[in-house]
Amino acid sequence: MVESSIPGITLALIGIPLLMSPIAFLIGRLVSPRLSALFANGTVGSQLILLAVSWPRISSGGAVTDSFPWIPELGLTFSFKLDQLSYPFVLVTSIIGLVAGVYSLRYMRGHQRLEVYYSLYMMFVSGITGVFLATNLFIFYIFWELMLIPSYFLLLIWGTGDARVISFKYFALTHVGALSLLAGIIWLNALLGSVSYDVLLTASGQSRPELVLAAGLIFIGVAVKMAVVPFHSWLPDAYAEAPSPISAVMGGVMVNTGIYAFARILVGSLSDAFAVILPIPIILGLIAIYWGGAMALVQTDIKRVIAYSSVSQMGYVVFGFSVLHALGFSGAVFHAVTHGLAKAMLFLAAGSIIYSTKERDVNRLGGLTRSMPITSITFLVGALSIAGTPPLAGFFSEWLMFSGGFASGYTLYTIVAVAATALTLSYFLRAFTRAFLGSQRLSVSEPPVEMTVSTVTLVLLVILIGVLNSPVLSVINGAVPPNL
């Protein structure tokens, strides 16, 4: 892999939103919250420019790195790398970060302490980005915890329902998962003498019991972040009660940190040790698919339908990685892209409904296609993509995961996973029918232009990536570990 000498790209991807967050606070406090919002969106949007500059290097199989000495005694450097695996994750983070930020301009108008909101928002995006760019597990863990802190306060201060209890539950349970992850990292450091990703690759062909234990601890930490059953109880409340733009970032981006850890650590570096505990992860993935789907099918709160859908969809990702096949790996990583965009779209569409109707119970809605046609199309496209309907983007990621399952010999498990797509379609069509079809009960209109533009942008991306997916898949395929 050819590494670029372009200085500061990865540091800027993380550092600009992080270092500019106090300035956003001061602008909001001293000038106006509106200017703070515009500054925050411009700062987060700058990530897309940096990614565009990096694209030629990444698309040709190279990487962009920055490195400085940190703790020589532990063999640690303060370094970051943007490569073919991390690039899709950072790209989705930047897109959703900007779209949800623009959406917030009107959705959050009228709320108190918006200068704090946008400052925390920038820290949240920065923390997520840092997870994807770290080159060793200690830096990875620092950013893993960094993204938890601002997301906790965003949920606590601006969440609905019993926000205090829900935010504490979210913080406590995900932190327990983080402690399991930390235990695995420390254990790996003791075994290998380093937790640099380059050193971890030397363990890819080993399955000694100590490495299996470390892989198991890391799997638990990752499974909590991905909300895999039975580690999922924090997700429905957090996603449903967070402000809708934050729900979009949590459901479309934050969950991808768990997917990335699965790809980079468990499959990319510890695949032989991880294989020892199979088929337990596959079975847990299938349980999550059906449990999340069944729970989504009986919800009446439109955001809870979408939240439980995330539990189900993460089951597919676990399945895709756990079959340990190149097709399954590519499909699972691609699903992080397709699911992330579609899930953010659905949460923003739900937010538009709540904004316009002040209602979130699908049984009290109805007929919204007449007064909110753009929102109805947005919701339908997101739902159909996640249900794997061609030619939308979600179809191709699921196809790859299922192909990997069949190719690796897990035929029965794969058939069970494929059958669950009918459940996905059922719970989304149920929600769509009750909210958007039938007689119109409420006199409402489409939300303001900032919110509509945000959702339509994601609709266009989901369609575009479905039709023209080769650039993204070529990068993802280049990141497939050689051991698969």
C-alpha cells in the first residue's frame, strides 16, 4: 500500500471539528446561536473537502497518514491513517454529519442553549471520526470514549421522554461494553507487546486460547455498541428519544464504529481466534435480526419502529462478517454505508413528521402523502432500501452478505437470514401504511426547506449508490483482508 505524504489531512479531519467546537460555543454565546449553527455546519462540511482531496490516493489503493511520537516505552505513536477500509466510514460520517447539522438549523430552532448543542455536536462528529482513523487500539479507545461524552449530554439536555433516565442507561450500558473492549485491548497488549494495527496483523493466523479470550472480550464491547441482542436494551430508548438529527447521527454513523471495529480488529486481525467462537456470533446475529424485526412490527411510535430496525439490521452485519468470507466482509462494510444513509434518512423523515404534526404515534397519523409528499417519498425510499429492494443501495449490500454466507457453506443460516427480509418489509410497510396512507386526519404541510433539502439529499445518495456502486465497492473490495 502506497502511503501519501500529504501532510495534515487526517489530523484536520479530526482536529478541525474538535478544536473549533469551543469557538462555536463562543460565537453562539457572544453573537447569535444562528451564526454558531452556520459555523458548525461549515466546519463539519470541511471534512468533505478533505475527503475529496484524498480520493485519488484512496481509489488507487493508497493511504493518507500522519504520525508523531507519543509513548515510545509502549511502542505507541500518535498516528492516524485514512485507507480503503476507513474511507467509506469517514465519508458517511461527514455526509450525515453535514446533512443532520443543516437539518438542525430549523428542527432545533427555539430550543435553549443551542451554542452548547452545536459545540457538542462537533465534538461528537470528531470523536466518531477519530475511531475510524486511529492506527492503534489505545488511540482507538480514547476516541471511542470521546464520542460517548457529547452524545450523552446531547441526549440528556435535548432528549424527550424521561431523558435523565434514558441518557444514564445509554451511558452506563455502553460504558460497560467499553470496559470489556478495554480489557481485550489490555490483554492483547500483554500478549503481543503492542496494540498497533500493524502488530495485530501478526496474530491473524493464531488461535491460541489467550487470543480467543481477547477476541471474545472485544466482541462483547463491539456487540454492545452495535446493540446486538442481548446487548441491545439501551438502543430503542436512546434512538427514539434523542432529537431527530442526533438520532440520525447515532443510528447512521455512531453504530458504524462498532461495525468498523468488527471489520478492523475481529475479522481483519484476529480472524483465526474469532473463528473459534463461531457459530455463536452468527446465531446472535440471526436472533438480533428476528428479535429486532418482531419488536419493530408491534411498535406504534414511528421512531421506535426505526430504532428496533437498527437492532435487526446490525444482526445482518454480524452475520456478514462472521461467515468469514470476502463477499460477506464486503457486504457488511457496504451495509454500513447503505444502512447508515437510509437510517439517517428515516430518522430525519420521522423528525419532519413530528415537527409538522407534533405527533409520533402512527395510529394517530394517516393520509400524510397528500400534505407531505416529499416526506412520504423519503420514508418509503429509506424503508425499501433497508428492506433490500432493488435497485436501491441496500439491496446490493444484503446480496453480498447473503452470497458470502452461501459461499462459505453456512447455507441453512443464510436461508434463515434471507427469509427475514420479508419481516423487514412488513414492519416498514405497516408503519408507512398507517402514517401516510388512508384518510387524512391532520392539516399539516411539509417542514421548512432546510429540513426538506437534508432528507432529499439522502434520498438521492441512496438511489445513486444503488445505481452507481462500483466506485464505493472498488474501495471496499480493496480493504478485504487477505486471509479471507
